[in-house]
Amino acid sequence: MTKLMTKKKITTSAAALVNTLIRLNVDSIFGYPGASVLSIYNELSETKQIKHYLVRHEQAAVHAAEGYARASGKTGVVLVTSGPGFTNTVTGIANAYADSTPLVILAGQVTEANKEGKIFQNVNIPSIVQTCAKKVFIINENDDIENITEEAFYTANSGVKGPVVIVLPRNLLEAEYKPKRKIFQYNQTDTPKHTQNIKQLKELINTAEKPLILIGGGCVNAAHEIKQLVKKLQCPVVSTLMGIGIYPAENNLYLGMIGLNGMETANYALNRCDLLIALGVSFSDRSTCKNNNFTRNFKVVNINIQKSEKQVDLEIISDVKEFLNLFLAEPAPLVTGSEKLFVEADALKENYYDYQNNSETLHSSYVLETLSEFTKYYEPVVVTDVGQHQMLTAQFFNFNKPRKFITSGGLGTMGFGLPASIGAHIANPDNLVLNITGDGSFQMNLQELATCREHNIPIKIIIMNNGYLGMVRELQEKIYNKRYQVEMINPDFTKIAEAYDLFAIRVTKKEELIPALEQAVKHNGTVIVDIVIDSFENI
């Protein structure tokens, strides 16, 4: 009797890749399929441990992964095909790079063999993203795909975080997986004790009369330690745009956001302090009001994972959380005059919120303060697009916890908000998620309403509809003698919602605002609240 031989199933590199993603605790992938990556999609169809979210544009896939990463603290994952599938991701990759968001982009590529002449959907991926990706890995036949994937995730989420691209040729994904596993060597270094740095910082604090703490996005994981530091020093706190929410806005020591579109209170304190303790700050031109000499009147301590490009008095290269834990273990330094600085700056608050309460016209400042107060109980995650609404949200919303304010800071990408809101909801499905956007920004990626509908994603989209590209209009008013070229003929956003089988409501009067917000929050699904606001309101 002949013994029947069972043919062993061949395990492909695509299967090895998916198995590695599962082992790395990836639970969500945002992507758009194509021929080069169908082997990966085939493997994903056989697992329930990873859910794939089909977006309607590859740029939106990256933004959704950014929202997921920013809300969760995990690494976002993107899967796209070759050629235009990848090139459509470049804006998102540049955005993640500018805001130090950890992502891994799985980029399909055409078959390695026979690349002579023009090849359909072939682009040089490393050349395209060499300035906006932290690292690019190109899989070849001598590589172990599991090793490369592990290293990519480690690279994306270590040091200065950022997007990492893995280029995956189709023929290698579909080929039999032949393990060449090596134990990945993580760069383990001893944590420095910073003894001298702690001594110097204490000396600077002890001799300062008006110390000020500045919080940036680089210390999002150090919220507890920063609270302890403020309690120890009892000095006022300001933040950059990316640092909003890390220290509670409702604490009376918090004076707001600094910069070109910052709070008068915060900028006042910055200009009058004699010691600035900067935590996780990049000193961007928006924060420094494009003034290269903004530190000339005070001393600066910079505590960050990377060296500052600005001249500082004490440079402490360290993870902020790690250094603060060491510093907080030391006896408290003396602080003599910080209360004076706080009192001076705090006096400005009474006159700052001077929007037109008595006006019949809706102003975004009024809308946003109302929205902040109405949703306070829910502690929402707020995702903005880019423009006037973004800066006014930073000013008028009270954020009291980290990872509650998600915005495009470094690149300023319109169209970021809707897909990033999708990712934020997937990271925190039990949290109310608000997408505050403008009529211009919303139309850049509104096709993702289909993704919302397909997955019943209950984000609440607040459109600040002023019929202009507001930020540009304001600049044309102030600099170019009101030569406006950004008036927008908009569609009826409620009808667009209807086309996607979503709920929408329009607000044109103050008395309609609260009832509309009540309906939006109660509705179990995506909602568009189209709010018609003053066309000529300035920040």
C-alpha cells in the first residue's frame, strides 16, 4: 500500500511579515491595495488579530495612522501599493516627520527583475523620501523580512520618533520565506546620571527671579513628571502648539500657547522671564515669532532628546521623562520671584477673550469656547485641520491631558483632520472625537466620509464655514491691501453628508448652536455640523 504524502504548505515572505506584525502587537493597518501587495492582503484576510481599514486615498491612510499613533502612543502602520500608491503617501510621511510621529509604511514595489526601460508603476522610493523619512529599508533576497520589520518598528519609535518606510518588491513577498533570522541588537546604552547637569540647573534656578517652563511636543510622555516639577518650582508654564494639553490648561499657573498665533499672556511671560526651562521643544519659527534672537534677554535651559539648533546656556540631551525623574529626586531648589511673573501675565487674561458676544454673527472664538464648555464632561480628543480654526482651538479650548489635542504642527497640512480623526477614534473607541476643521481643509480629504460610513466611526465633524481660506485671507488683508483671491464657492455640506448616508445639521444663529451640539453628541455615528461664521474674523 502506497503511503500518501501530504504536500507541505509553502510559507511566503508576506506571511512572515504579517506574523511579525502580529508579534509586534499591531492591531490596525490603514491602507489601499494594489497588485504589488495583494500577497500581504491575502495573509491579512486569514487573521483576526489585525484589522485593515480601507481608506479612499493613500494620503489619508498616513494621516489616519498618524491620528492613531498620536492618540495611542503606539506606532501607526500604513500599507500601500507601488507607484502612485506610494507617491500619494509623501505628504503624510512629511507631516509625520515634521511632528516626530512614529509610523511604519509598508510600500509595495514592482518585481526586482528586469528593471530596464520603463516599468509600470515603478518609482525610486528612497530618492523620493530621503528628506522626510527617518529611514528607508529596501528588502532584498539576502534579507530576513522579520528582522527588517522588527528593526523598522524600533527605529520609528526610538530616539526622535518618525516615519520609516519598508520597500517590499512583489516577487520577494510572493516567494517562499527562507529564514535568516538573527537576534536583533537593540542599541542599549546606560542611562546617564546627569550629575553635573542637575547641579548646573539648580544653580540657574536658584539665581533666577522669573523662571518660566516651556513645554513642547517632545515631552508628551512626561506629563506626570512635569506636574511634579511645576509643583516643586511653583513657576508659570507656557507651551508650544505641540505641547498643548501636557500640562492642564485649567491650572492657574498655565498661561497658554506662545508664538505668532499664541496667547498674549504666554508671550508676555516669555518676553519677561529671566530663565526659560524648555522641555521637549524644537524652537520652530512659529514659536519664536520668527525672531532668531528671541533668547537674548534671558537664559535658556534646553532639555530634549536632540541638540537644539539655537544657542542655549545649558544643553541637556536626554529623554525629558528620564531627566526629570533624576532631577525630582534631588532636594528642591530655591525659587524667589516666579510669582511676580505669574501675577503680571495673569492680569492680561481678563481682557484677552474680547470676541463679540453681543454680535448676531457667529464668530469662531465664540463657537469654540462654547464647544469646549459643552464637551468638557466628555474630555474629548480634538483633531484639527490647519488654519484660523486650528489656532483658535489652541487658544479657546481647555486641554487638561496629553494626547487630547492632535494637529498638524510642523508641516501645516490641510486635509489632515478628517483621516487623523478616524485613526484617533480607532485608538480610543470609547472617547468622544471631534474634528474641528475649516471649509477649505475639509474639502481636501472629504472622500474619507466613505471610510467613516463603512466602519460606523462616530466622529463629530465641526466645520467652521467662513467661505474663505481664512488664514490666507487674513494675510492678504494685512500685507497685500485686501487683494483677496481665496473666496470659496462651497457645496452644501449637509447634502454631501446625505450622499454618504450620514447625519448633518447646519447652524447659522447663536441660538441654534447648543441644540445642534446636543444632537451631534447623542447621534451614534458620524455627524457633520456645518457652522456658518463671520467671513472676516481675524485671529
